[in-house]
Amino acid sequence: MGVAKAWRFSGVLVWANSNLALVHLHKQHFCWRSPSSQRRPISWSFVCGLMLFALGLISLFTGHVASDLEWYSQRLVKRSLYYKLDGASRASIDIWKSKFSKFYYRCSERGPRFAPAVRERFSNGYLLIATSGGLNQQRTGITDAVVVARILNATLVLPELDHHSFWKDDSDFLNIFDVDWFIASLAKDVTIVKRVPDKVMRSMEKPPYTMRVPRKSEPEYYLDQVLPILLRRRVVQLTKFDYRLASNLDEELQKLRCRVNYHALRFTKPIRHLGQKLVMRMQKMAKRFIAVHLRFEPDMLAFSGCYYGGGEKERYELGEIRKRWATLPDLSPGEERKRGKCPLTPHEVGLMLRALGFKNDTYIYVASGEIYGGEETLQPLRELFPNFYTKEMLASEELRPFLSFSSRLAAIDYIVCDESDVFVTNNNGNMAKILAGRRRYMGHKRTIRPNAKKLSALLMARDKMDWDTFARKVKSCQRGFMGEPEEMRSGRGEFNEYPSSCICQKPFKYSDVENDSNEDQISEKRPIISKPDSAHGYNGDDNGVQSLQRLNKVSAEGGPVSLGDTNNDDFLAD
């Protein structure tokens, strides 16, 4: 720094001195051309001005040097801290929880400049919303509906749920969500009513205007296209309302999304009570447990266009189901696998978890619908994790009132998955995204999402490695997909999955993390290799050779089992 300053300073002085000399020569030359005029001394005002100009240049250059050095030093400090933290995480990772989670907290409170909700009689009209898809897709629609009502200064009418989707559930909003809680929680943000007043309906010359807005529309679209109609007609209905609002919004609107999704949308008391009962029963059996969300229904597999190792029988059955969607393109299973668009099989989920270090005595709760292949498909996962439970196993009689309603069953699974110590998914559907975002917001609880593309390539080469190599590579692939706070960056992915505007960071020292890590290592050690267990898992003797052999057999029948994430919003949305 001293050398740089000296170099800059000396350069300025030389430049200034040379300028003074040139001025002096210029004066002499001028005088020489005017012999009649006498040589006059340089005025003090000119000298002072020139000195001030030179000092200004010096301060300018030295200021740039200082600011540049300060900027680089800050970058170096931040980068060194990051690499220290990153190095620590590479040295060891707790598969049950993140050691950095306590340095973050949720921050979705409304700001002081966020104006209170407009009263019903002063609003611009009534906004009707018809949601679309399964429970979790409709949840995103409800969340965005509140934000759109805020943008339009409209009174929101309780959203209407979809009764005609693939899930065929006749449940209304009040059957799944606590209506009074929903309205009261958002009273300061948006005025919500249960229905359009009869007086308003009678005064309307025409029925409510119905329209469908483009997907992921910006707020400006609603102000330019929807608001004029709302002002003119007083009541507007937006249909098939799912993902109809842009992901990136003003920070205050993003925080409103969080208040809706994570606080206002509370399930009804019967759903909450049964969900909590299942959580308590899992916790009574084990100190901690994993919840695995499996999307492996026949329709979903057919929609994906992937191959899962079931031979000609599978190709025929899924091909017939796929004919239901006339507009679906012809897909190459191999290419879809390379792109990471194929969900993991239950067996692959088990292998991934065992490779990460979860032992075979770990308790798991499996949240799923109808599994293609039934018990035969689930058997490898059961053998890898014998302590295997579902909602049907934990509450057969208590579940009976809910059995005819897929959305209410999904809500019960949602509660158990949310309360689990570790949440794992084999897909990238709506429930996976929403729960990943919620668990980040609620304290960065461990959430494991498969790194589809890298794991796909790893499984394709599985016959060329032993178990230890496979496990090491799985751990390497999954870095950045374990639900760590550092994974969240503003603008990454959908806001439902990465609610960055609603999560704030506390100041912390690296020594705090080191101390916590040392205490954890002293209090509990988790060996990665477990005792021998089953033919479908790995153990301390055969290092998972039999598990890999089983997958190799699938490969010989028609290609490796693929895994992935499905980014299509219309992908049989859950």
C-alpha cells in the first residue's frame, strides 16, 4: 500500500512540476513576442489555484488507491471466511442437522412503510380466485392470490379449490384450512371475505368477468390488464390460478408471501391433531426420524417418459397411461435420465441415504400415494431401513374419515414431513419445493434433495466401483443439496423453494462454529459403516456389493434406473 501511494504521489508531483515549467516557458515565450511589454511576476491567485488543483488530483488518486485496497481487503476477508467455513463443512458434515442453522432467523414482519389493508368498502373491487392442481399447487395459488389482491387494492374472496383435477377431491377451502385464522392473520395486509356480498351481486348488470392471466406475470401486468376491468366490473374471477405471479417481487411483497404460506395457511383442527399424533408416535419410537416423500405413482411415471427397469411390462403399461395426454412429446428415456428429469426409485432413495451415512436402524416415515409395483417396489427400501412406517401403519382407524379425500391425506403427510428431523424427496414437485422452503424458513432443518444429473451419471457407472467408492461419490454429489444455509441465494430457483427475502443472518464468528462442532463430536459419533443387514442394503462385510449387483441386473434388462427432478409445473402437480 505504501509503495502504491508513493508511486502515485511522485507521479502527480512530477506532472505538477512539469506543468509549472511549461506555464513558465509559455510566459517567457509570450513576453519574448511582446518586447514592448515588461516581464511581470506570476500572480499569487494563479499559484494558489494551481496548487489547489494539484492537491485535488493527489487526493483523487490516493483516494482511489485507498478505496481499491479497502475493497480488495474486504473481499479477501470474506473469501477467507467463506473458505474456512467451506473447508470445515468438507471436513465433516452432520447428516442430521446443519451446524450453521442457528446463525439464521426468519424475518417476514411487515415493514413500517407497508400500508395497512384497504377496507372492503374502499377497495377497488372483489377478486375471485379458482385454484388448480393438487393440495400443494393450490397452496401456491392461494399465496399468490393474497399478494395479487394487495397489488390491486382489492378485497379477496376466499379462494375456490379445484374439484376437477387428476386428484378428484371435493374438499373446499374450509375442509382443509382454518378459515377464521386465515382471515384474521392477514387482516393488516389484505381484506378477505368469505363471499361477495349479496348487495353487490344484485347490483351487477353482468356476471363476474372471468379471465386467465399468463403464467408468472409481473405486477405491472395486473395493474395494466386486470385493474381496469376490476374497476369497471367490480368483480373479477381469475381461473386456473397456479404460478400466475412472477417469482421475483418487491421485498415487502415477498415477505407477504411468507406470512401467507408459513403462518396464515393453517390446516383445520382435525387434520392438525391427527398429523401431530403421527409425529408423536414416530418420536416415541425414535429420538429422531427421516420423512421420505416418494412420488412414484403410475401416472407420474408415465408422464415423466422415463424407464425404471421393469422390462416390456413396464413399457407397455406406462405407455398406455401416457396416451391420456395427447400433447405430450415423444421422449427418449436415456436423454431424460441424462438431463436429470427422472425421479429416484425407492431403492435408489435408500441407497443414497445409506451412502450418506444413515444406519439401517434409522426410523423412516414414507409419505406417498399409490406406488407403481406396490410392495415389490418398496421391498428394497424396507430391507435397507426395516423401521419403515406410513400413515396407514400408524393410524389405520383414525385415518378412515380422510380416506376419500386425497388433499386431506396429503395435508397429514405434509405435517409429518415438516416435523421430521430430516426430510428427503425423490422428486422436484410442488410438495418437495414448498416443504424445502418452509424448512429453511423454520430454521434450516435438514432437507435432502437429490442432485439428479450427477447422481444419474454415478448410477450409470455403478458397476465399475465398490461400495466405499460409491458412498464417497454420493457424498460428493450431494454437497449443495443437503439444505445448508449457504445454498440459499437471492434469485435462485422459485421463491417457494428459496424464500431468501424472509431469512436473515445473525453476525457470527468462525470460532463459534468450531466450538459447536467440537462439542458435537465429543457428545456423539456416528459411524458411516453399519452392521451387516440385508441383501438389498450395504453392510460392513460386503460394502454394498449386493445392492449394486441388484441395480446392475436392472441395467442389463434395459438401462440403468434413473433419478432426477421434474421441473415441469404441470407435472401431475401435488
